[in-house]
Amino acid sequence: MANMAQAIRMALHYGETHLGVKDIFGEDVGEPMGGVFTATQGLKTSWNTPLDERGIIGMAIGIGLAGERCVAEIQFCDYIFNTIDLLKVAGNTLWSSNGQYPLSIVVMTPVGAGIHGSLYHSHSLDGWATRLPGWKVVMPSTPLDAYGLMLSAIEDPNPVLFLKSKALMRVRGAELIPGEPSDEKKLKSMIDAPIGDRSQWKPQWPQLEKFMIPIGQGKVLCEGNQITVVTYGRHALLAHKVAEDLLKNNRLSIEVIDLRSLYPYDWALIKKSIQKTGRVLFLNEDTEVTNFGEHLAYRATQELFYELLARPRVLAGKQLPGIGLHPNLEEASVPSAKDIQKILLEIAEEVP
């Protein structure tokens, strides 16, 4: 089974081979590194840029305005903030041109904590991303979802932010990507560059198939009838594990929804689940003030107030300037399994 980095790499290969992607670029994206997480190794259209995030986004906008498809990477989302004005321009181009200039570009960037990256490599972008009108925003939690969402992002006529969790880049999936070999060692020998001299190395790509996940479509990771958890990224897997543990202990039946897309988001799926359970937790690791989950909690309150059995809750990262390097500081800064279980038990005990 592929890990997420391999899944993204295979999706980009499919994109440059079948979907018209002509440029994949960013800092260390080309040879010899192939991206800091190796997600762009061996791609024929990948190339390295200077250390200039504004230049990367500006180049992507120019390529998009020329009618070409490209995938640009900001090496870590922590360094994307000096491009916010350009991202805003990219988002409003179609609208401000009265539909004359669609901008079919993808900007991917690693997000979140979980790799002990300290102050400058642990930021989240969720809330910022959803405040950029004109952009679609996706954030997969599994390799198969990463593959399917990347192909959809490439084909979408709108600019798409592809957020990839830093903590999940080496996590293997439970489902095969269409066309990948079932033996993970064989896949590694085919598409992972060797350590050391890579000057003569060329990947041997499997016969990959087109597999797309519609942007805006969430999925139910596990069904339950007492509390709904709405989440995404690495916390989707964490919430799923907590839900399984609580069910095994005969304590709670939790329904976990993986949004996969932050905008547009699958409100129909969220609404249906809340109507079934009457209780909801919105979970993510972005900072808790002006958090994307707060918007979802507000909408749930406005539209489903008389169907709720408890107040909607948000569990998110602490409102801190950054995340400390020490593992204890990092774990205390973003929701852990212990935090998730604690708040779910509190929600279950709340009386209408």
C-alpha cells in the first residue's frame, strides 16, 4: 500500500501524463530531492525555484492565465503567509474578469504539527484557507483520498489549495490506488529514488488508472448514533481510533465524518449525521480563535437548534503564537486522543 507521499507523487505523474499538467514546481521540488517529503520525485515536469514564495505563486498565476495547468508547492505552509495578497488575487480573478479568465491552478503545501517542527514548521492553514473566496480547499487523510482529490484538483477550472498533513506523509493507506502493485516493497523499488547517487535513476511507473473524488464530498469513517465528530486531515484518523476504542469499551457510539474538502464542504452529510445523533463535535488542530470549526458550529446552531440535544462543541489547537519543539509542548498544543475522548464523554453527559 502506498503512503501519502507516494500517492501524491503517482497522482502528479498521472496529471502530467494524462491531464495536461506541464509544470510542477517549488523549492526543492525538482531533482535531486523531489520535495522535502519526496512527493515529487521522478516527475518529468518538476523543477526547482528560488527560495521565493511570492515568486512561486506569481508564476502559478501567470501559467494559469496563459491557459495552462500547473501544480505549485510551498515547501511548508508556515511560509505561505507572505503570499496572502497574491492568493486573494488568484481567487478573485474569474469573478473580477466576469468569467473571462478561469485560473486552473493547484497550490499544495504541507500543514499542521506532528513532526516536531517547532515554531516555523508546525502551523496550520485551515482557517486562513477557508477565508480566501474563489479557492477550493481540500485536505485528505488517506493516500487513496490524496490521489483522488489531487486528480480532481488538477481538472478543476478553479484554483485549488491542496493541504497535506505533515504528520501523514509517511502513513500507509488501507486501500490500493487503482493500478499500484499490492506489494509495498515492489512499489518502493519502482518509484522511490535510491539513497545516494540518483543521476542515473529513473522511476518505473505502474499503470495507474484515473480515480477521482469529487471536491466537496465528505465520507463517514465509522457510523454511530450518539455523537457526531466532524473533522479532517490527521485528526480524522485519530478520531476514528478514539471512536473504535470507546465502542469496544461499551461506552459510546460515535459517528466520525472526514470532510476531505474544507470548501466547498459537505453540509448535507454533516446535517444528516447531526439530525441522527443530536450532538456534535467539530475537531481540528488549527488555532481555536476564528477556527473553521467555529463556522460549522455556528451553522449547526442556526439551522439545527431545535434538533440538538447538546450545544455544539469545537476542539482545536491552543491560541498560541507557535508550537514548542519538545514533544510535551507539541502534544499540549493540539488535540490529542486523550483530549478527544475527554470532550466526547462530556458531550455525552450533557443534559438537554
